[in-house]
Amino acid sequence: MSEEIKNTSSDYSADSIQVLEGLEAVRKRPAMYIGDISEKGLHHLVYEVVDNSIDEALAGYCTLVDVVINEDNSIVVTDNGRGIPVDIHEKEGKSALEVVLTVLHAGGKFDKGTYKVSGGLHGVGVSCVNALSTYLKAEVRRNGHVYMQEFSCGKPLHDVQVVGDADSTGTTITFKPDGSIFTVTEYKYDILATRLRELAFLNAGITLRLTDKRVKKDDGSYKSEIFHSDEGLKEFVRYIDRSKEKLIPDVIHIVTEKQGIPVEVAMTYNTSYNESVFSYVNDINTIEGGTHVAGFRRGLTRTLKKYAEDSKLLEKAKVEIQGDDFREGLTAVISIKVAEPQFEGQTKTKLGNSEVTGAVDQAVGEALGYYLEEHPKEAKTIVEKVVLAASARQAARKAREQVLRKSPLTGGGLPGKLADCQSKDASLCELFLVEGDSAGGTAKQGRDSKFQAILPLRGKILNVEKAMDHKVFESEEIQNIYRAMGVTIGTEDDPKALNTDKLRYHKVIIMTDADVDGSHIATLILTFFFRRMRALIENGYVYLATPPLYLCKKGKVEEYCWTDQQRQAFILKYGGGDEKQIQTQRYKGLGEMSDHQLWETTMNPENRTLKQITIDNAAEADQIFSMLMGEDVGPRREFIEENATYANIDA
């Protein structure tokens, strides 16, 4: 046996082990450090630099952070903090500025004496930004001088130079992301604006400014916005809830420190049936929650229940109240600062520090207790809403049991309308949610039945933004979606929890007509997923199909066009710019296509374009869904007018 084993030492020796020095590791495996190399990672570079300025502000030395997008998509971030130190670092033998920009995990925030808490601790520091930029320039205003050093791909081009005098302090970082690393290099104004707005709410008193030099206004100035909040999370909750009808007029705002942990919470109630709780640790959005959210829920339930029992408000209620009932119609933002956060969960965005639970529980319990005692009218309104929620929950349970009775897992079979696929491997299977029976029929004929399933939906599904739980579960179309997908709803602990263990498809593709009605149906389905099956979006399972708008022909040449620009390009190329030379077919609906055309353009994995639905910012998404699908017409009209240039509305 031993003779058969080949000696492979010549193939695999110490020389085979590649040691990546410093920032080379970042350039080799960028996704390990910044999450990914697409749009998300590109914008993460800006956040890393801004986080350093926010840390200066948290330490009390910075009041203004200025972010500029240049015409060439390079970024300039300027703050009025103390300026990165430029004196020689004893251990490294080079300036502290160069160390911060070229050594991973170097910076003042690892020294507990410099920063008590730090927003950037979850990140990887400005050295990664340097490594992933073809050019980076650091300018420091400090000690009455302006110091400057330039880098390329993480390597210094020269030592720190004194280039002028300064009568203020601060740091300016200019960088150009490396196009050979990132799949996209164009910055999106709205994505950066959303994050800066969030940071302004989370850090009251700091001013953040965003300027886009790619967009010039009529008066010659650039597109720009200033984000500043005096009241912090109180304003954040008002912003998220601005399209919802208030249940109580106040936002309950808690700013305190418990067990050495700074805790800030703002909460209010609206008339909706959804719970919207957003949590942050050191300005990082903890999308999976964690110990701070557990502490908040415990404090809320305990205090409200005690108040309701002591004031005998529950005596007439013939229903049993559960923790979930206290959170219906609640909007809350929790922000805590922890010196050494421990993150866990799939995306490392779940807080694990056990000491935080008690601190948040205590802070919420005390403040909420005072509020309820001092505002008996509002307290009574909240408790009445809780009782109503408990009654609705019972009705919803009966409706949910109805869904479960019909579930394929309990032998009730799949919906009759579902044309299922042959494969049973969920990771390979796709479910197309198609608008109407006509398009559903075409899609059934055009699909690859090995891995593609079709579920036609009749008309517009229920708007879950405005519906009570039992109405949602009673809706036949929504029942069909639950049953087709094999998911179940509710556990003893959490009646709204989604169980995706038996999920039958890892791609759920919304396929609607490319017109106004189609867009509305797609938005209704997305609202349903966001409110009821958010885990599917978070896992990257939800997609939008993009059917073409036109088929353009000239002689034997034919081309599908997804945009007006593509159509114009075809007319220019084959008709010399003359529309009359070109035969154009406008697809107003999926039913107008043959099964072969639908397969080729929209369903064939080789040719199709799918848009993956992601939630980069849950608070912003919550606000947009409330505004688009809620009762209040004003904000919706404002949004449509602002975005009308992007709308494609048929005459």
C-alpha cells in the first residue's frame, strides 16, 4: 500500500505557499474585504472614508463632512476634524498617514484611549480604499501646514510633502476606484444620498453634504444636498413614517446610557398592520437584528403589558395578548454604540453582545413607563390597537391554517393553476409569476419544463400595505403563491415568521407586461414579498423579468429592443435615422409574443436579462413602499413628479 503513494513534495512545498504582502491581499481577494466588486462594493469605498470622518465627529472633533462625485467618477471626501497625524510612527518607521493608508487594520480606533466607540470598526479601513484605487491623494491640514501624499494601487508614489499653509484642520481624501477590479465604476447619487441621510439621523448635529459634479443645474450650480438632523432618531422615525397615518401624535425618544452603553431609541405607532423596526450598532445597519433588538422587544412588551394590566384596560378584551400584538403598527429605530461589537449571523450583521440586551431593555422600560403614565390618552389608544391586533391575529391564524391545510406539505396539493417543473432541486428551479391567464398560457408553452414552473395570477393581487393579516391569508392569489412555493407561515413564538426550509424554488421571477398596469402588478407583488416574505429578497431569490419593448425589422435583419435608445440606434444603423424605413412592432403585453419569442427574449437563461431585487437600505425601502402603496396621495404624487422623467407611460 505504501509503495503506491506517490511522493508529491516536489509539487507542493513551502515555495508553493504564497504570502500576500499587505495590500496585495486586498487586490487579490477584494470581495473578502469589501463584500463584493459590483455596485455595493464600489459605494462601500465611500462609506469607509466617511466612517473615519464620523469617528472624528463622535470623538467631538468634526462637524462637517463633504462628499463630492467628480465628472470622472472619482470621489473627494473632506472633513474638518483634527487631520490624520503625519509624524513618524515609531514602530513602522514612516509617517502615521502612510501607515493608516497602507497597513491593514491600522488606525486610532484600535486604541481605546483615542476613540471610545467607532463606526468603522466593522469595516476594513481606508487602506482598503487605497488598495482598490488606481489613484489616491491624501491632504491633511494640521499644525498650520497642508501635508500631501499620493498613492497608486496602494503603493506610495512619494513621501509626505508639505505643500502649503493652513489656518484650519481636517483631512481630504481623493480617490479613483480601479476599473480593472470593479465590474461597475459609476457612482449612483441616490445610493450615497440615502447613506449620508441615514448617518445624519444617526449622529445628530453633524452636517453631511453631497455634491454631484456630473449634473449641472440651470443656474450653473451642481446637484447638491445637505443632510443635518438636530433631533436624530426622532426625525428618522418621522421620515420613515411620513406616508403613514399616525396613531399617536408623539415620537417617544430615548437618549440615555445604561451599564456604560449609550442607547438611543425613537418609536411611534401608526394605523398600519406592519411592524417596522430598524437597528444600528456604531452606525452599522444590523439587518438581522441581535441582542439590542431582543432587549428592545422585551422592554416594550413587559412595560406595555404591565401598564395595560395595572390600568385594567385588558379586562374587557376577550383575547389573549401576545408579544407580537404589541408591535403591530410600530415604527422604531434603535441605535447603540458598543466599544467592542461582536457580530454574527449569515451576513455578519447580527449583534451578539449579551450585555446589550439588559441595557436596552432597562432603557426602553423606564422611558416608556414614564411616557405611558404621563400620556394616558395615547396609552389607551396604543392598548386598544394591541387588543385589535390580538383579535386580528386569531382571525389570521384561522386563515393561515386554511393555507396550511391546502399546503403541498400536508397533502393538500399544489394550486391547480401551477404548471410545475420536473426538477425537485430547489437551487435549480425557477417560478415565474405571470400576469394573466393569456400570458401564462404562452409562458407554459415557451418554458423549459425541466426547471421552469409557471403560476399565472389573475388581475391585481391584494395590496398588503393596507390589508389586515386575515385578509392577506384569505386572498386566493396570495394563498396560491404560498402553496406553490412550499413555504409556511408562523410559529408559536412568532406568528409572522416565514419558514423557508421547504422552499421549492430559488429563483422567483415576476414577469408582467411592460406597461403601467404591468408595473403596478409588479409593485403589488414586490410589496407582498417585502412585507410578508422579506427573507426571500434578503437571500437574493426574487427577480424581475425584462421583456423587450420592440421588435425592429429591416429586410431580413431583426432585433429586439429593450429601450427607446436601442430602438433609435437600430433606426440609425439600418434606416439612416429614418423611422419610416424600419418596421417596428411595439409589445404592449406578454400575450402579444409567440411562445418562441417569449422564450428567446425573456425566459431563456442564455439570452435573458433578470433584475435581482435587493434591499440595500431597509428603512428607505420601508418608507418608499408606504408612500407608493399607502393611503396618502400627496407624497406619492410628489414622488411620481420627481421621477416622471424615468417613467415609461403609454399614451
